[in-house]
Amino acid sequence: MTNASGCEASGGHFPEPPGSVTSAEPASWSGKALAAIACVIPSSTRFLTDLIDRIVNGIRGLAPLVLGLGCQSASDVVAVAPPVHETVPAPADAAPEETGPRQLGKFSITFYYVIGEDEVPTKPSTKPMVVAANDNRGNTGSDDGSELTAITPDLVTLYDGGGTCEPIAEVSKEFATQLALQGTGKLHDGRVLNIWGACNCDHTPCFKVTQAQWGTAGSGKPLQPFRTVAVDPKMVKLGSLLYVPLLEGRTMPGRQPWGGYVHDGCVVADDTGGHISGNRLDLFVGRKAYFLGLSGSGGSHAWARHVPVFDGSGICERKGRRIGRKAASI
């Protein structure tokens, strides 16, 4: 005869100890092991078996709690303060994008032109004239000749600057000075001279004869009245188109095709000059009479001081020798 745990009974019936496992399928291997032990252990030691069973069942019941506590401890997440969201101020209204030409700065405008030899007054020489040995003046004058003065001016020889030092012409000191200042001049015989630069000839600077009606600029391009300006290349790139609002709407002196029209403000930086530096534009006006025609009240050109000048590449154009406003920008 077997008991409820499946053991062969050798004596009377022994009641199952309270809390023991009595199901046909023990909950775990430990329950089966205890049942097997109970079958072979004498009844006198049943008390010990029951005690072991209670201890094992107690440990089994505590295990999930201990594991749960351990997992909870291991998985506890340190409380992290929520990120601080700083309020970013709304951007200020952006400045409107400039759509017009870019300003290069304020410039003072000066003027230059082709100086004519017949436009420069000549001062008579005060040197005594050397009297020829065969001069038969009689006794009508002083013998020392101190009262005689030359009726011809002091002359300066202009030389070719191409390295040959060939004489070009003899001119008055006054004209030679103006020619060096303006850079271009016209001789009595109609030849047009351009300044060449310093040279090692008997007189410097030297010059060159040009076939251009108004002479040529430092870039080699022909000068154009009211369109060519001389600049400092450190400030303005040679060949740049410039827009000068002060000139727009102003009638240029002279006759067509060089004058007699209303300017549109477009000029080109084709020339340079030894005295052109910084924020200065030297506007070529063709003739001295045109320079005078551009003067304001009292013959002053103060209206051309501190003038705003803009990059003209967007509104001006160059087609051959023509400089002017683009058709779409008018």
C-alpha cells in the first residue's frame, strides 16, 4: 500500500504534514526530492523533514521578492531634471536687401582736358638780346643794348619718349607746364601729344604723338569727353564702369557727338594719373572751354566735391566706344 506521496506504507497511516506538497505533480524539483527523502526516512525523523520542507518552501517564496527588489534597485533610474528650454527672442526684422548699385564711397571730382598750344599765353623774355656784330644801328640807341628785349619766349624742347630722345617740337615753358599737367595737348601744327613719362632726355617728361583725336588714356584706349575718368587703381579697378548720380540729368557743354547732350551718369575708369590718389575721379572733359562750361556760380567747381560714386556694372554698359546706360535700366 502506498501513501498519498506514492510511498509503500510499513505501518499505520501517517498524516501529511501541514504545508507539504500533495499534488500529483510537485511544483518543482525540490518538492520531488523531499517526497523521495520522506519515503526512506524513518517516521521518527519526519519532524526534521517537515522542517526542511518548510524552510525550502519559505526560501522559494522569498526568492521572487528578493529578485524583484534586486532588479528594482538595479533598474532604478536617477531622476534627471527636464531640459531647460530657453526662450529665443524673435529675430529683428532683417534690413531690406539692396537692389540698387553698390556705393563705392564719396569722391571728389576734378577735370582735365586737351590743352591747346594757342590757348596758353606766352610771357616775353626779359633776357637782353645779343646784338649781331654787323648791326648798324648808328647812334640812335644805347651801345650796351640793355634796353632791348627778345620778342620771342623762352622755348623748351619736347622729346619723344620711345627711347630715341628725338625732338618733337619747341614750345613755350608755359605750354610745356600745362601739357605735363593735363597729360594731353595739341600743337599749333595740329599734332596731338600724350605724356609718355619720365625720361633721360635733355628735358623730362617725354611725350609721344598720337593719332587719336583726344589722345589716349593710360589703358591705351582713346579718351572720350565726359565719359573717361582717371582713377587710383588701388581704389578703383581699371576698366570699371562707374555710376555718378551727380552727372545724371546735367547737360554737357559743346556740340554733338562729344557734347550737347544730357548725361546719364555712366563713366568708365580707363585712365590714371600721377596726381590721382585715393577717393578722387578726374573727369576728362575734352577742351578747356568745356571745363569752364561745367563751372558753377563764380566759376567754381565746388559742386563736384564729396560726390557719391557707385559700381555701374549693373546699370551701365560699354559697346565699342559707346558708354551709357543699359536699355533695361533706364
